[in-house]
Amino acid sequence: MTTVILKPHKEESLKRFHPWVFSGAIARVILDEHHQGDEPQEGELVCVQTITCDVMGVGHWQVGSIAVRILAFGVDKLPKDFWGERIRKAYKMRDSIGLIQPSGNTFRLIHGEGDFLPGLIIDVYADTAVIQAHSVGMHRNRKEIAEAVVANVPQVKNVYYKSDDTLPFKAPIEGEKTGWLIAAHQQESDEFWSLENGLSFRIDWLKGQKTGFFIDQRENRALVERYAKDKDVLNMFCYTGGFSLYALRGGAKTVDSVDVSQKAIDLVNINVAQNFPDARNHKAVTADAFEYLSAQKAEGKTFDLIILDPPAFAKHRDAVKNALRGYQRINAKAIEMIRPGGILFTFSCSQAVDKEAFRLAVFSAAAQVGRKVRILHQLHQPQDHPINIYHPEGEYLKGLVLYVE
Ligand code: SAH
């Protein structure tokens, strides 16, 4: 195996179990004897050592500023059944905290660094797991990972792989980036349903966003249900209608769902029809959020409860300033349209925008429109998206529930 030797004292963060080795921390690389070329191949397993040859761990080599992502600390090769052991551990944690329930078969099984598997996401929908690789190393290991999931997660029979949008753009990728890795029964249709807190959702992992669904809002959707009774609810950036279904079950007077994607709106209608076949109080609209809110305001429309769950406005650090302006703008528009005594659920899933910055953007929005606003809840990502305490970069979802006078 190729060995990566660190510069003096550059092992400190690894000793604290932070799993990344930056390229600037590397003194030299000793390629193994089978190697061609003068660099490790992207995705290959390497052993990381200190300058005095103490073994720090084994990880995937990457091209870029993060050169190695450690998979196992303190060993010079991956233990036998490494993938099975990690997947069992992740499943056991979710089971032991009561996440695996008859009323729900939708959960995130592996959340990258939060489950000690940097570069890997696995979401489970009923009997299918959807794997998303964010590194070439995970792409190379995809088949072993799929087998380990089926062997260790009782409900999973099929594994779909979906990494077209997540693998490094320029990396040399061998094999398919998308498709079935394991299909126990021949898939007869592309209609897949999954259950979350007793509500059924059609999941389109073939064409849908991310792995098909935003599992990370499960707990926050349940909170909307508690607040929805007799309210006129507006669910902005609704995707397949997650918050809308909970609001309907909570007894909302009306629910309006808005998304710019026609495919998402088609799924909202399918999901509402499936769960509330008699609902006459739901409306789904395909529209840009900013334009929609402006048009509604011009008509003098107001709501008791608005949900704002936009896509990540900042995908990188250098986009943070613009993103904060975006959050301020959209929140100001929403706060303006809330009836006195109404509620706003507002979120940011941009990892690069931290909680304080987001709160400041919402503060500026409230001040801009001159409404009295109080924070009732501070929300975050759920238990199946755990944050490794040594890897605070894993924190990304934050939300505020506001009472608007
Ligand atoms: N709240 C959803 C997830 C939202 S994801 C849930 O609980 O499942 C963000 C959504 O915003 C995506 O569906 C995307 O299509 C939509 N979107 C992106 N830009 C938009 C825009 N300018 N106006 C309206 N919707 C937009």
C-alpha cells in the first residue's frame, strides 16, 4: 500500500480523530512497488504515518486540497469486514434510539463523516437503499458497500447507486455512476413508496433531487404538524410536499405548496392524493419563490404559517455573502406576509452559512420589514444525520421557528 508521510506535528488533528489530511500537511508519498506514474491514483487506499513512522490510519487518496480522508484510525490496513462493521454500527445506533419503527421505513443510514465514512451517503427507502458517493474512493468500493448494506440492514433488498452529481467533476471514473447495484427482484415499475411517520411518499430516486427525498426535515415536518391546526399554510420550496402532508394531517385550513420544479409539483399532487384522497384544501403551484411571494403580496394575500426551505444558497465559502443577501430577501418577503400572531419556519441547508450568520440574516429581514419577531425554536438536522464532534463541518441544517406579531 502507498504510504503518506506527514510533516512534523501535522498529525495533531488526526490524533483528535478529524478525518481529513490536507495536501499541505504531507511531507512525502512513498508509492508501493506496483505503482505506475508518480502519484497515488485517486480513490486508492493509502496508509498515513507521522514523520517518525507512527501509523495514523488508512484512508482514500483524493486529488485536491483534502488529500486523504481517513476511514480507519490507528491501523495500516482496513480490517476484514470493515464495511459490514461500519454499517452494522450505523444501523444499530439508529435502531437503539427508536428510529426504526413500523410507522417509518425512511432513514439515512450513513451520513458521511458523521458515521465515520467520509464521502459516503446512504439513504434507505422501504426495501431499497440509495448510495451516493462523494469521493472516487467510495465509488471504487461501491459494490462491497452495497453487499454490506444488504447483509446487515434487515429491511434492505435492493441497492441503487446515484452519484452522477456528486463525484468530483474531473476525476477519472471507471464504471457506471448510476444504476442498480443489487436488484433482488426485477424492478417492474419505477413507482417506489416510502413511509415517514405514517405518511406515504412517492420517492423518485431515478430522476429526483439528491437521493430522492429530503429525509433531514423529518423532525421539523413533525413540528409543523403540531402548529398547523386551522391555519392557512404556505409551503415554499415544497419539493415533493413533505411539510404540506404534515400540515394537512395537523388540520390546516388550507395548504399551498410552491416549487419551481414541475416534476416536484407533480409528485406533491400524487402524494396528497395518496394520503388525503378527499382533500379539497390543498393547492400546488409551479413558480419561482421570489416571484410568487411578490405576486401574492401585490394581491394582498397573507398566511398564518409559512415554511421557507430553500436549496443551499451558498454551495461554497466564497458565495456566502450573496447567500446571506438571498436569505434576508426571502425572509423579509415571507415575514411581511404573515398575519399578526402567525408563525414562520425558516431554514438554511448551506453548510458554509453558520447558525449565527443565518440568524443575523433573519434578524435583518425582520428589522427591514419592522415586525416584532420572537424565536420559539431553533431547529437542526435530525439524529440520522449525526455530527461527528471532531468534524464540526458536518453541521449544515439550521432553522428558526418565529412568532411574528
Ligand atoms: N422542503 C422540502 C425540500 C426542499 S429542497 C422537503 O421537505 O422535502 C429545495 C426545493 O427548492 C427544491 O425542490 C427545488 O426545486 C426548489 N427550488 C429551487 N429554486 C427555487 C426557486 N427559485 N423557487 C422555488 N423553488 C425553488
